[in-house]
Amino acid sequence: MLRFALSRLLSAIPTLLVLVVLAFFMMRAAPGGPFDTERTLPPEVQAQLEAQYRLDLPVHEQLWRYLADAVRGDLGPSFQYSQFSVNELIAQSFPVSLQLGLSAMLLALVVGVAAGTWAALRQNRLADHAIMTLSMTGISVPNFVIAPLMVLLFALVLGWLPAGGWNDGAWRNRVMPVIALALPQIAYVARLTRGSMIEVLRQNFIRTARAKGLSGRTVVLRHALKPALMPVLSYLGPAAAGIITGSVVIEQIFGLPGLGRYFVQGALNRDYTLVMGVVLFYGVLIIAFNFLVDLLYGALDPRVRT
């Protein structure tokens, strides 16, 4: 198991390196610069700013110095938020994104697994068709379409929930962002659970359990659920990536002070260090989550370790 974990951990290093290099050159290939404004800066001021942020160095040397600083955990100063470093901006905004992401992931797992299991137990019946139709709708409609519709209905028309803002994490401010972020993942988890549960329920060990006189509830919860959740467990890595990338849009729509807001503003302002820092931070999170999923999958299924 230790060898399996080390191999997965070592494979993350080149992945992060490629991610940083691609983000570095893509940001610099975009038109404009971090100090472009409507009023042109004097040449001496422009040169001083570029020297302060190492933009006067050759590109390969900028990349090398950034990688060296990133290895030490220093993501550099922000070009636009000059009073803060990128580390400070991430530290103060990530808790909001973390609460939002964990809530959405928990909701997706609970509702998706329950809906998928219910559909599998009523295969080809009305409940099954209804759940799968809703799941396909959830997959087809992106969350940046769902979120404004929810604001229009529940905030502006019905007045049940606030249209945006964080309000120190009050539950009424969390409801719509969490649901909008979780809906696509609920759909995927429900479809995965249904297909896997149907396959497991046809296995010989399930027939044996029923032949022993066990109740349907006991058969499903004690014998069928664990093997049926294996595909769902393997999907948690991509699901985490979907929730993280989706939160960038959701936080912008609902005006949440999360990491996604800084990422969008940094991209618009050509804040190279801020965008690079957020990309690197998100990359580490996704790789770490996939690493944990690989370990869990390897623990549940020894065949994976070989």
C-alpha cells in the first residue's frame, strides 16, 4: 500500500509542473498587461513597476524564479492588490470556497446516492424514469444558467432568500449557491449509483442473501450498497474538480467573497501572480483529492494496487 501511495504522489509532481508552465505562458500570451490603464503611465514609472515585479527579466528567468519561490510556498505579491500578497488573499478567501464546496459535495453524495438507489430498486418504473429524466436535465443545464434562474424565482419573485452576499455564512445566504453548485453533481452521482446498483443486485451473493430470508432493506444497506458505491468513489476526483471550477462562476454570480472572485478579477486585470497562485492552489487541491480517492479505492479494492 505504501508503494502504491508513493507512486501516486510522485506522479503529481510533473502534473503540477505542466499546470504551472501552461498557466504562466497562457497569461502572458493574453493581450494587455497588469499595469495597462486608461491613462498611460510615464515610461520611467512603467519601468520601475516592471522592475519591482521582475517583469523586466527574460521570460524563462521569470518562470524559473516563480517556480523557485512556489516551492518555498511563496506565491508572490499581487499586482492589483498591492497591500496583500497572493498567500494572504488565498488565506482570507479560501474558507468561504471551502465551506461552499464541502456543503455542495455532501449534498451531492447524499441526494445522488439516495436517488440512484431508489431508481435502481424501481427499475423501468415511473420513479426510475422520473429520476433519470431529472438527472439528464441536471447534466444538460450548466450551473451558470441554473443560478440566475434560482435568483429570479426564489429571491426576486418569491422573496424567500437573499439574492446574494455571504453575511458571515448565514444559512439563508448559502442555500442557493450550494444547490446551484451541487445540482450537476447530484445528477452524475444518481446515474452512476443507479447503474452500479442494478448490476450489484443481480450478483450471486445478493441472491444468496435474499435466499437466507434477509429483508430488502438489509440486503441493500448491508450487502449491496458498498460495492455499488465503488464507481461513485472513483468519480469523487472529477466531481471535486467540477465543484471547484463551478464555484468560480457561482461565487461571481452570488457575490460571495471566495477564491473564485479573486480568480475572475485577477484574470480581467492581468494580475499574473494572483491567477497563477489560484491555479496552482486549485491544482494542488484537485491532485490531493484525487490522491485520497486513489488511496480509498485501493483500500477497498486490492486489485487496484497491482
